Amino acid sequence: MADVKFELITRRLQEVLGGDIIKAILAEGRTPKCYWGTAPTGRPHIGYFVPLTKIADFLRADVEVTVLLADVHAFLDNLKAPLELVAHRTQYYKKLLLAVFTSLGIPTSKLRFVEGSSYQLSREYSLDNYKLCTLVTEHDAKKAGAEVVKQVESPLLSGLLYPGMQALDEQYLGCDFQFGGVDQRKIFTFAELYLPRLGYAKRAHLMNPMVPGLGGGKMSSSDPNSKIDFLDPPEVVRRKIKNAFCEEGNTAENGVLAFVKAVLIPVSELRIERQQGKTGADAEEGASAIGDQTPFALEGAPDGTVFSVFRKEEYGGSLHYKSFDELEADFAAKKLHPKDLKTAVADGIIRLLDPIRAAFEQDEEWKKTEKLAYPDPNAKPEKKKKVYHPPPPGKGKNAKLADGAAGPAAPEGQAAPSAHAPDATSTTGAPEESNPAAS
Ligand code: STL
């Protein structure tokens, strides 16, 4: 039993550090606890299906999963999420992640969502953060964040705090292992080194492979056409897939093939396993799923098909695959044309996104949050409010009044506030006409 769970927890990962920690917990019959963190910055794209399908495995192995909405990290990283937007983005991410989990048939009652700011501003956490600052060299902090924190010409101090706080999150969220992409590796090894120096336990780290974007490069690139948004309608999905880099016979840097491998096939397998009654730790798993829950196989496909590609009879008829390796081999041998593959992948993505967009359309609060979280950059800026600048002492229309009479009266023994003091009336920003003190 422990072996089966360990296999489920670690399958399809690129790397596992500290697997013995998890094995020991399972051997004792205890429930491992894990967390996955995401910083609510830009609009999440369908690359998020990759960690989320892995989280489905954790839950099936009865792991307690926490999703950290790392709101403080979202602005520590070069203000990727400006402070005034971060709360809205956190809510947007939460709504979206809940809808995606539901669409995958993952019971969200098994998940705990935590906002970073709910504990990262506490006295204890702050003190640990400062303690860590006395242990970590600037060099080590920089190195740890090199792949995750945006690299800029004039690096800010906040980027140096990022890795240390992520390490502390493991302690404060009470996890046994942290899960993330292999891009987090330097932060993970940093945490393994420094948590014990604070007297805390070293945690295990499980890493997913990185999945290339549709341009063949990193999915999180700033080119909006290389990423498919969770709310993109079918025609936009088709256009973006059509423009994706997917060269005949070339399986390297092929974002379309990579998506089949990392998302469509694992989702198909999950659905097939459920059809067979293999629901893992939770018998109710999948019961509350919304949307079509059949694998990405065409009608009439042989049993065990995890991915089908439709083709007219005159082009040789449809293709059915039981594994990614078979699909990849056909593509490499040019037996499968990019155009046919792209159509099948677009169909699959449209099916995955359908219930998520439907959930969005039905949720007025979510729609409002979306507008606030990601305001239209082309919208006309609001007219700037007129700011009240007080005249220097002795000038302006009240200058003839006796000193101090126009402003708040000074209590006995105290000087009247000066125009330069922070509590002077000027800081209200109220326009002169509506300033009762001036009328
Ligand atoms: C991103 C993109 C990504 C991962 C993260 C952020 C992770 C953030 C994070 C923050 C604090 C933690 C753990 C993870 O404790 O792929 O923008």
C-alpha cells in the first residue's frame, strides 16, 4: 500500500529530493502533507493544467494538499502584481483554480487554500525572516532566486527576500514536501540548506518537468499569442494553436506535442482509471466533476486509447494512441501531420476549457473580480483629481486672517501645525472649494 502511494505521488516527475522523508511517513501509516505555491501575478494560462493534474495524483494518494496563494511574493518579485491589484488577483486565481479542480473532478473539499499574507505578516514569521537575513549571504539569496525572480538591471532588495520567505513557508504551512516546477530547484535546495539552520526540519521536494509554450519556448513569455488563457473561447484557441510552432517530424521544442504529453494524456488516464473504478483514496473522486469526462479518444477507438487524431478515410483514417511514445514516434516518422495533430489538440483544449468558461459566465462576482484584477490596459485613464496645494504661509485668500485662525486651533502649550508637518490639512488632498477650513 505504501509503495503504491509512493509511486502515485512520484510518477511523471522530473526529480525527487528527499523521497525517504515521504517513504518514512507512508511506512508509519501517516498522511503526508504537501503544498504547492503560486504567485497571483499575470493571467494564469493553460500551462497551469500541468501542476494541477499532478495535484490530482497527490489527492488520490491521500496526501493533504495546501495551495498557497503567494500574494506577498507576487509583489516581492519586481512588483509583477502591483500592490493595489494583488488582492483582486489573489481572488481571481482562487476562483479559477477552484473551477479547474472541479472540472478535473478533484474534490475541492480536500484542498486547503491559504493566502501568504495571512501569516507572513505575523510577529513570528517576521522575526524568522530577519533571523534568516542574518544567516543568508546576498550571494546565496541571489543564486537561489536566479531562475524564478525576474532578473533586472537594478535588482531590488525584495527579490532577495523571496527565496528565504519561500523556505519559511514550508515551516509555516506545516508541510512534509513542497511541490513545484523544476525551475524552483535552486529555491528548494536553498530551503533544504537553511531551514535546519533555523532549527526547523528539512523538507522533501518534488519537481515537475517544465513544459514548453506554444512558441516552443517558455510558456510564461510575455507574448500573449503563445499562451492560451483559461477563458479563451474556441475560435481563439484554434487560432493560437494554428499559429503554434509545430514542425513536421520535429519532436523537440514542440509545445503542441508537449501539451499532449503533460496534460491531455494524463487527464485521459485519470478519466479511464475512474471509469474502471480506480478512484484512489477517495471513492467520491470524479463524482462532482463538471463537463464531459470521457478520455480524449474518438468514438470507436480501441480500449485503452488515451489520445485519438481524427483523419478522413482518404488520408488513412483516424489514429489512436495508447501512449505518448507511440504518438511521438509517428510524429517523428512523419506519419502524423502537424495539421491533424493541431486540430486534435485544439479540440481537446476546447473540451477542457468549456466547463471553466461556463463557471466564469455564471459567476457575477468572479466577473467583477476579473475586471478589477486585470483592468483593460487600453482603457482611458481616469481624469486626475485636482490636488489641493496650500499656499505658503502669508499668501493665498485667507492670508489676512490672524496666524493659525485658518487652520486647526493649537491646543494650549503646543504650536499650531505647520504646512510642512505630515498632519497639516494639505495632506487630505481635498480640493480648495470643499475644504471647510478654507471657507
Ligand atoms: C510564479 C510562477 C511559478 C511559481 C511561483 C510563482 C511560485 C511561487 C511561490 C511563492 C511562495 C512559495 C511557493 C511558491 O512558498 O511557476 O510566478
